[in-house]
Amino acid sequence: MAPWALLSPGVLVRTGHTVLTWGITLVLFLHDTELRQWEEQGELLLPLTFLLLVLGSLLLYLAVSLMDPGYVNVQPQPQEELKEEQTAMVPPAIPLRRCRYCLVLQPLRARHCRECRRCVRRYDHHCPWMENCVGERNHPLFVVYLALQLVVLLWGLYLAWSGLQFFQPWGLWLRSSGLLFATFLLLSLLSLVASLLLASHLYLVASNTTTWEFISSHRIAYLRQRAGNPFDRGLTRNLAHFFCGWPSGSWETLWAEEEEEGSNPAV
């Protein structure tokens, strides 16, 4: 590996996240919070549980940030196979686009990410916190990570509050609790961000839409052709498909089925 590869944005972001995570955890253990009180009393179950949750959230973060988000295959296909696949799966009403950057034929809901320089299936967004795209393959794990991270942040926020002593003189308090108070403020901000992210993604998942589609629906051809969301199967089926992959099927097929139902209303 070339030395300058260690200074790539992805390495720097992941290293910064890891250092920040363990730095905050260390502050909570070194100050007079409930974590330290549990340790002194020999009650190790809750401190170990907190450490395991921190480790689990960090491992989930690394998994989501390092995994393939669902890149569209860039291997060239024979023209005959491509034509046969289009005829079998894609109705003529759906104009598939060829990406002007990587020249692959984009399936429905795919988009080219300029940061990753690849087309991503069911593209949601490029997350600078992960330095990776959130797409078809890692979006469910991303939501699970947000939920676990929020639990860790809220617990850490409570622990930081438990160690703040406000009855001391100002100078003594600043020397003894200044770092812990700064940690409390940082955890408050991160908890707010994680809460908003989790709530917004759960809403999008429940309606089977993506961040990109929600923000840019007026610019997306396959959404402009329909009054509603053509991929919404109802709450239960949306959640089952998102987290379990059931019911299976391509987005082109689902779009075509919804189009047929819309064009043939029941008498």
C-alpha cells in the first residue's frame, strides 16, 4: 500500500470516528460517573454491557462504511443478452438511462455517485460520516447501526450528566468537570443528529422511498410519470422487503405491475 493511501478521506474519517468513540468512552470511565461508581462497587455487568454496545456500534459503523453499497456491475455485457434482459424485465414505458460517467445501463432507482465514482443500486445518499454510499446492500445495516448508535449516545449522555457536580465553585468545577461537560454537550449534539437521521430513515423505509427520491422526485423521470410512489407496497411489505428481502423481485417488475394496475382500474 502506498503511504499516501493512509491519508485518504475514508481512512481519516474512520480513524477519527474510532478515536472519538473511544475517547468519549474513556472520559466517561475516568470521571466520577455512574460507570466509575459501578466499578468501585464491583458491579461490572452494566459497565461491560456499555462497553459491548460501544464496540458493537463501532463494528457496525466499520461494516457499513467498508462494504459494497450495491454497485451496478460495470462489466460489459453482450449486446444480445442486454437486449433480451431489457425485453424480458423492462416495459417500453420505462426509459432506462445510460450513465454518462461510467457508461453502464442504470436499473431503476440507481444513481451515479461522484464521490465513489460508481453507480449504486437503490441509491439513498453518500454519507460523509461513513465516507461511503448508502445503497441497496448496506441500507438495512445502516438503519440498524443508527438505532444502536442512538442507544449508546443516549446512555452516554445520561452517564455524563450523572458525573457533573454543579455545587462546586466555578474555578474548581471547570478544572474537575470541564472535559466531562464538553463531552456532555458533544453527546447532546450527536444524539440529536442520530435521532433525526433514524426517524427520517424509518419514515423513508416505511414508505419505500429513498433520500434521493424524496428530495429530487420532481427531477426523476420514473417518479414524474406517476402521481404516487410506484414502489410503495404498504407498511408491512415495505419493512419485510427492506429488512428481509421479501417479497423479492426487481424494481422494474414492480413498477410495471403498478403501471398495469393503474391503467386497468377495476370495474
